[in-house]
Amino acid sequence: MKKIQWNNLSLASKIVLQVGIIAALLLVLNIVFYVRLNHSMQKLDSVYSSNVDITLLSDSFTEVQDNMYQYLKVKGSEVLRDYYQSEAKYRELLEKLNDQNVDSTVKLLERDIRRMSETYLDSAAQTVTAKRARNVEGYKALYEETTQLYGYICSAIDELNNQLFINNNQRYETLRQFLRYLETSNVVVMLLVVACGIFFLSYSSRDMVSPLASMADTARLVGEGNFNVKMPPAQSQDELGMVTAAFNTMVESLGEYMERTREGMEKEQKMMERELLMENHLKEAQLKFLQSQINPHFLFNSLNAGVQLAMMEDAEKTGIFVEKMAEFFRYNVKKGQEDATLGEELEAVDNYIYILNVRFAGDIHFTKEEDESLLDVKMPSMILQPIVENAVNHGIRDIDREGRIHLSVAKEESFIRISVKDNGKGMTEEQIEKVLSGTAGQDEEQKDSTGVGMNNVISRLELYYEQKELLKIYSGGEGKGTEVVLTIPMNRREENVSNTISG
């Protein structure tokens, strides 16, 4: 009946029951050993405490004598203060000594030292008083008497210390023998408990280990491709019995399942390859589409401004203007289908600002701060100019104060931080959210812009670097200006570049 009940227990119950019994025995033994060891260590710690106290007493007594001698020699207020402090400390230590008639050599020595010390302290006080009264003959006689008492007391203290050391040494050896016995007995008992526990675990866990060993052998054969083997049925009704039955059922259909899995994986691999190829083509098409957008209205208005300038000024300024316009549009045409460097992007911004200042009579106050070591870093083209354009059209245009735009480029660890900050109209949190989510309307700006808006910039950054949240917008509110911050990696992942080109 007991065998059936044991077989019906779960594996967790069997393991907990076996380990719990052994753990409980070890816990009880350790608690008993700890209590006995702690009690013995407390006794051992207090063995030589009396010697320590007597040593402190001797040191304090010597300090009293030295301070008294220094005062008789020097007669200074500081030395006198040291004497009184050492005297008070020595009197405090004397209070711990025995003052009764007890049938004990140690206690009698303590009584003698205490009484002689009281006589010594009185004599020392008289010596100091005589010195203070300038009684030379008096303090010299008293000092000799005090010094004689000092020698007697020192001898008595040394004798007491030796007697205590002999007594404490005997106690110490007794305690050491007891600790060795305690240590040996504990090790023996622990070894017996561990040995019994190992035997108990080995005996009681055979019915758990045997099915696992059989399962390991069968699994090895199945791994070699033999799907016709089976495990012998388990006698127990625990988890191992259920696993054995399930294992046998699994092996029966494993060959067919493996074949179906292989076919499915081949089909899935082909589908993934097709999807990856389509995704690469789609990304390339999106990049080309986004990079190719430019508003002809901007070109018309800018060239018209060049014509007006030619009529109003000399041909030299007109030539510079036309040259800047040519460089700007040449950059757009050339870089529309390829990457740019950070230096080329900054140069395009300079040309754009020059063109605007010609059109608007120098009203655009633009400053730039750049790290020249970053100018060769690759990035998608037409990214910075649309951000600066947005700062002009929606930030500083039509404000009643001098509008300023500041562009800065700096390196932060493995990233480049590009900031475009203006002191213009500012933005609300709702406006910022609309721009970042791509829901902000752009109908007004299309009449006088390059047509490459913030939606275009954000989309191309995400496609190029395959990351989101590379562009962030900060503003303190209406009338407090706006800052657009780009945080882009120093290097684009080469595998993404090669996939886009090959696609």
C-alpha cells in the first residue's frame, strides 16, 4: 500500500519530501552547533579581558607618575591639567578593583593595589601642592616618598597581571580543548547525516532516475534517425509516467512531422526571400520618390529675383547670385539619387541663405557653428536645407523683431548632434506632435518653398538609417522660438547600404 502511495506522488512532492527531511536534520544540527559554539566563543573572548584591564590600569598609573614628574620639572598649566586628567582616569579604573577581604590571591592583590594607590594619590597631590606653594624641600621629600610607593604598586600590578595570566591560560586551554571536541563531534555527526541522506536519496530516487536514463537512450536512437523505438511503460503515475507515454506517442509520428516541417521551412524561406527583395525595391523607390520632390514655384521666384537684381545693381552681384542659384540647383539635381556628405549639406544651406538674403534684402540673420572633423560623414541629401527653410517660413518670417537662425554641428559619442534653432514664433505641443506624426498641413508653404517639407525629411531619415525618432522638436511655446535637433549615427550600417544598392 505504501509503495502505491509513493508511486502516485508527483516528482515535485517526492523531491521536496526527500530533500526536506535531510535539510531539516542539517538545520537542527547546525542550530545546536551554533548555540554551543557561540556560548564557547563568548567565554573564550572574556578569558584575557582581565589582563587587558590590568594593562590599562598600569598604563594609566604610569601616566600619572610621568605627568607629576613633568609638572615638578616644568611647572606649566598644561602639564598640571594633564596630571589632573590622568589622576581622574586612574581613580576611575581603581573603582573596578576588589576592596573586600576575600579568600583569593587575585582579589587580595587587587585590594592591596587599590589601597596603596589611594595612599599614592594622596601623596602625589601633596607633592603637587608643595610645588605650587614653592616649598622646594617639602615637594622633594614628598616626591621621593611618592616614587617609592610607585615602585611598590608597579610590582604589585605586575604580580597581579602574572597571576591573572596563569589563571586565564588554564581557562584558555580548557576552552580550546572543548572547542576541538565540539568541532570534531560536529564534523562526525554531519558526515553521518550526509552519508545517510545520500543513501536515502539514492534508494528512493531509483524509480525516478531509471525512466530518465531509458528516455535518454531512446532519445539518442531517435536523434540518429531511428523512429521505430519505444520506451518501456513506466510503473509510476507521476510526471515521468505521463512523459513516457507522451514520448512514445511523439516518436510514432516524428518521421512524418519532420518531413512536413522540412517542406514548410523550404516554402517559408522562399517567401522570406521574395518579401525581402520586394522590401528592398520598395525602400529604393520611396527614397528616389522623396528625394526627387522640388517645387518649381521656388525656382521661378528665385530666378525672377535674379532678373530684378540685374536691373538694379551691377553685373558682379548678379553673377554671384546666379552662381549661388546654379550651385543650389546643381546640388539638388546631382544629389537627388545619391548620398551626400555633411559638408555638402552645410554648403547647400549657405547657398540657400544667400539666395534668401538677396530676395529679402539681407533680413535673414544666420550663424553657424560646426565641427570640421565631421564634414566627410555620409548622410542623405536635402536634409538640413528643408529644416532651415522651415525655420525661415514658419519661425522668423513676419515677426516684429530681428529674426535669427543658428545651426550647430557637434559630436556626441557615436552620434552627431545637429541643431537648427531660431528665435521666432515658437510652437505649441500640439503643433510639434502634428509635425512629427506627419499630420501637419503644408498648403501655405508650397507656394514659396523647395517643396521638401518636414514629412519628407523625417521619412527619408527613417528609411536611410532604419531608425525612428532621429528628429526631435523643442519649443517653449508661442513667441519663444523653436529648436529642431537631429541625432544621427556616425556611420550607416554597411549591410543596409549594400541591400539597398543590390535591390
